[in-house]
Amino acid sequence: MKIISSKVFPGRNIYSHKKCIRLDLDLEGYCDIPSKEIKGFNSTLISMLPELEKHRCGIDEDRGFIKRLTEGTYLAHVTEHIIIALQNMLGLEVSYGKAREISGDRYYVIYQYEYMSTGLEVGNTAVDFINSLIKHESFDLDLRYANLKELLVSEQLGRSTLDICNEARKRGIPILRIGQESIFQLGYGKHSKTIQATLGNDTREIAVSIAQDKLLTKELLSLHCLPIAYGRKVQNKSDALSAAQEIGYPVVLKPQYGNQGKGVIANINDKIGLSNAYDLLSKDYQNIMIEEHIQGNDYRVCSVYGDIVAVSERIPPFIIGDGVSSIEQLIYTVNQDIRRGEGHEKELTKIKIDETLITYLNQKNYCLESILLKGEKLTLKANANLSTGGFAIDHTDSICKETIELCQRAANAIGLDICGIDLLCQDISKPLTEGGAIIEVNAAPGIRMHHNPFSGKKRNVAGHIVDKLFKDGFKKVPLVAITGTNGKTTTTRLIAHILSLAGYSVGMTTTDGIYIEGKCIYQGDTTGPQSALSVLINKDIDAAVLETARGGMIKGGLAYETADVGVITNITQDHLGLDEVETLEDLAKVKALVGEAVKEDGYVVINGDDPLSLSILDRFKSKLIVFSHHKDNPTLQDNLLKGGYGVYVDDGTIMIQKDYHAEPLLAVNSIGITLNGALKYNIENAMASCAAAVGLGIDYNSIRQGLTSFYCNNNPGRFNMYCVNDQRVILDYGHNKEGYQCVIDGLKQIEHHKLIGVIGVPGDRADKDILEVGECAGANFDYIMIKEDRNKRGRADGEVADLLEKGVLSSNFPRVNLQIILDEEEAFKAALDLAKPEDIVIVFFEESAPLIEIMKDRKKGMQFDKLTAK
């Protein structure tokens, strides 16, 4: 078995609303061979991976997967369960997975993941493990698991970051991860905030730099008349010994620049100890400082925007002897506590045996092999940082008012919005000036000690941080996602136009580019998740309107968590046969994702006249707005009875109704893009846009103004009309039979003599679909020029044109009126040469810009045309 490809879905996707990875597998001849028929496979698998005994599998009973193995199950299914089991063993709470046949030996396995690199490597490990079972080869699962654990620790988010993100979600604030590091954006657009651990939008870089320099911090605090431990920088060992004489033993030696207590050697009592400590520290650090050792307990005070929100006493890691075990064995036992993990993954950190620990033991005349007396307590580190194995006890309610004020002054002196202030004193309930001191002020303080203290009350520091980041309240950025087969680009642009008139700064993605406040910042088909992310992170926008195409959803899922409004314009035959979407029902399930990913109090806008759109209604959990050409549409009326909205046409007027109250909005023939009501399909697009705006709570006057002031030529590539030397030209991006028919129906409502069509279809459509477009064109045009797109999308030159020609001729179209000119620009020129006054040339283009240039060359001062409907 081998992996053919892998695909990562970092958000909601067509398989699941969880983050998923898809592995495409080649079973290499094992598609019909169950695991029970592979000698020793099942027994070895279960003995090496007993975690599988917990899996209930699809039959949902104890040891369900083991039962399936015994009955006989197949390798793709086994792969799925191994992947989930390994992630669960790593402490990751994932449960979703499924295996499906593509064809023959080709299968895919889709499974939930929490961390991308780890998730991918778990997939590789599972496949390698299965191959070893098939080939009866040895497999070091313990080693591979250890490697996975190491990889997980390297990419795992810290508790501080996770806690802040979780608190944001509780407040309804969407979360976006920026890159693969621990940078997150809370909210969208101009109202968003960015965090990295406990560094936030308001954290000043210069303040962080000051805090990182312990000597500068000490000098600045001293200038503010705050109690500090006296000390200075030392240049060499001799200087350190001299400074110690000046300060007086005991002393502390530590790096000038550092964090998490790394390199700190405290309570040095004599010259020999200081000399040894300096030798050890100078191996890793160039800038070293010395200071007086303050007797007392170690406290961390957390300040959030000047508020003292949590206080913890930090206890250094220690062991208690049993009279039998060595210090090393006792440390191993302590590290078995399930609350201890690597780095910051759990409440406590495992105690690391390193040179600093060994030196500390030597100072106390111990070594790792030493055996402590029964009941003897031994501290293992000079500092009490959680990152070195210490633990915390909450004292937030004990700190005295005077010390609170000193800590507030210290935070203000350094200039940090969020910081951790380290104090040494005998009793936190007494003023710090009574023999205590401020030791350090830390930027980006860890907050897990406050959220999960070893004892005492939990303090929700992350909640305080989120509330202060959004001190004026969280301002929602309205998000509308639009999908469908036809009309989604027009609907997207029209919704954005309405929102702009309502006072929003709109970010928009479409098939032709990304737009910020009406300006195109990137050209191209931008209907996938990366383009949506570009809008959502943009600090200039306060509303997002996202065209969301089939391809982007299949290949990358969604960039956002939930939308306020999801619009499905219609679902018709298009792109079938691609990306495992074989039927209209398959396509409907893909499109349904936009409606599924809507907030519970948001709205799905659905086309009440489209049977396929109605077939997926049961997939939606939010409220509905139904639009229809008919007031008595059953789905619309049912939604009204349930208290929902309906948008419909009644006697030539667009109506908005909720419950029993109906309000006329405007006449259909006054909607700009309908060409005085001639373009029926744009009536649908206008109703969909109106419904979306209603779902966002936009006032009716803004909706009315938007619908009347948005014309075809404000909508690039969609029924754009030009007049060139008495020749009338229409450019449109129609690319399937339904799109063609809608445009043709509109053309028939316009006074004309002959209709000359320049037709083409993208090469990734099925043969049947291309033939149908040709037949539709042949049944409606007087003259036809067949051209091809430059991007053949896998087709040979002339292949699409041949299919179109067959389709055209199948409608009994006269061959004499048909030309094949593969180059789009040349085909257009030929159509212009053929056209007479009162004729209309319609081009279903691939690229509009070259065609516009041709028209400009033919007539300077080319203008948009306003055709007259019949």
C-alpha cells in the first residue's frame, strides 16, 4: 500500500465541519483482501496497538472495531483507525474518520487532525505500519511514536494561545490562524485584533525589548523608585567575584537576556559556587549579570492593561525520598504525573535533567545516583518557573493593596499592556517594601499557572485579555458567502454594491479578482479559501462578500468558520465528472457547505424555484429566506408560516414579506441589471441579493438604491453592452447550457435583426455538456463562430470546437452560417465583419480585455450601449 497524495483542509470542508486530512491510497492489489486473510495481521496489530480496543467503530459497540477485524475488514478502513488511535495516544481529541473507494485499488481516507505536520506524519506511520504487517517485517512502533511525540511538541500551540482563542470563541469572535506559527487574528477586517501568545495588538515593541533586557528593566524600575534586587552586569569571572564581594553573598547569576527562568542560578553562597556557576553560564550566554539574592517566596503577578488579575506563588520542583530510590528514579516517578507534559502542552512541565539541575545538586552535595532518606525533601531547581518543572498556588485574593499599586507602576514604567511581574517576598499579603523586591517584568507571560494552579482558585486571565482587547465591545464584520451554478458573481457584486451604499467598507472575492472598497488588488479567479482569507485579514474592510465556488470548496474547504448569510443561487449541471462529482446530487452536496456553515441565528438564502436547491434544505440549521418568482411558491409560503422571510415578485414588483406583513420594495423594471425587466435571470440575482441584504438587517432604502443603481456594465463580464459603429456587442461569461439559455432569453427581449454568437466552453466540461451548449446555440443564433479558450484544461486543440460543432449541427443549424475560428479574438473580428446595423453580436468570452481593445480600435470613443427591450 502506498500514499498517492495528501490534501489538508484547515477548516470546514465537504467531508466534515472539522479540520481534516485526505490521503489518497493505492492498495496495490489488496482492495479485495480483508485483513483476517493476511497471516498474523490482526493479532499483531492488536497486540502492538491495544488502543484500537477502545474503538466502537460504525457498529457503535464496545470493541466494535475488533469485531470488524475478526469478521474481516479492509486496509483503508484499518488505516483510518490506526491514524485516529495514534493521535488519541498523543493526547489529541480526534474521532472523525472514514475510508471510501475511488475505484479498484484506489481509496481515500479522510480523518480529523489537530496539528498539520503531526497529522500528516501519523498518516505516513499508519501506512508504514500496515506494510510491515503485510510483509511480516519488524516495525519499531515505539520509536515512530516517540518521533510523532517530538514532532507534536515542536508544533503544538502553547496553553496561553489556546486559552485566549477559546475565550474569544466563547464570545462569538471568529478565529483565523495566520501561517503555521502561533499568530492568530481574532475577528475580521478593521475590527480584528492579532495575538501571539499573550502579545497583542497594543503591545509595544519597545516595551518588549526593554523587558527582554533584565538589566535595563532593573535600571528603569529603579528610576521609578520601585524596590529591586541590587545588581549589575559582569564582564568576566573575576568581575563577578568582585561584584559578589560588593553585593554580599548569597547572590544570583543569570543571563541579561532570557526568559522562562533559563540560565538563572540562585542562592550562590561562596566563591567556589560562583566560579562554577559562571563557568556553566558562560558556555551558553555572553551577557551575564549578578544581583543580590532576596530571601522569600517566588510570586508571579499578572497585569492586564493595568489590572492585577492573578497572583501565583511558584514552587520549585522537588522530590521526597523513600530511602530506596535514587534522585534520578524519583524524578522519573514525579514526571509520570498525568498533569506533566513536554513544554507547555499540559498544566505542568516535566522536570528536565540537564546540566543546570546537575550543577544545582552538586552545590547541595548530591548527584543523580544519591538516595534520599525516607521523607527527606529536596528542591531540584533554584527557580520556580513552570517551564522548568515548578508548580503554582493561587494567591490572587491575598496580595495587599500597596503591592498591587507597586506592580501597576512597574507595568506602566516598562510600558507593557500585558505582563508578568516577578516578586520575591516573605508574605504577599504585606507591602513589598518590607524586605521584598521586583525581580523581573516579563512580556508575553505564560498564563497556564493562573488557569490551572496546583491548588487554589482558577483565574480566567485569557478572558480578561480578550475583554481588554475588545474594550469597546466586539464589532462584528458581516460575512456573506455566495455559491451556485449561475448568477453567483453577479449576486456577489450586487450585494457588495448594496453594502457599500449602506456605509460599509467591503472586501469582495469574485471570479475576476479580489476587491477592497471597489479597488481590485488581485486579478484572477479568486473564489477559493486563500482569496477569502485575503479579504478577512484585510484591516480596511468591515464587511466581506465572498463568491465561493465548487472547486475551492472541494480542494480547500472554507476559510471562515461561519457566515452571517449564505446564498445558493441555483444548482444546475456544470463541472460534472470532475473531482469525484459525478451527479447533480453530488454537486448539490458540495454547494450545501455554504448553507451549512451559517450561524444559527444567521440566514440561508435559497432559490424556491430550483428543485435541486430545495433538495438540500434539511442540511441547514439556520433560518431561511426563500426567494421566488411566484408569491404562492410552496416553500416560500411554508417559510412565511414559520415566521421567516420571503422575497418574491408580485404584479411586477419585488416584495419583501415576513410573517403576514408584505412590503413592496421596487418595480422589477427599475432594477438596473434587468434591462427594464428583459433579463429574467437577473431578476433572480436581484432577489437573491435583496434577500442577503435583508438577512444582514440592511435598511430597505439602501437595498432599493442598490438595486436601481447597479447596471449590467457595472458588472464586468455579465451581459456587458457596447455600441461600435452601429454594431451592438454583448460580452458575457456564460459557460454552460443554463447560462447560455438565460442570456439568449434576454437577447430575445431586445429589438434586433440577426443574432451572431461567438461561442466556446471551458475544456473541463463533460462531452455531453459541451454538446448541449452547441445545440442550444444552434437553436437560437442566426450565425455562429466557434472558438476555443487558450487554456484547454486538458483538451487537445480543436477538441472542444469539434464537440460544439456537432451540437450546433444537431439542431439543424445551416452549416453555411457556421465558422470555426479557434482564436477568440479572430473569431470576434469575423463576427464584427459579418454584423450589420441592428444585428447583435454576443461573445461568450474567456478574456474580455482583448475584445474591448478590438472594439476601441474599430471606433474611438466607444461607449456603453443602452439597448431597448421589446
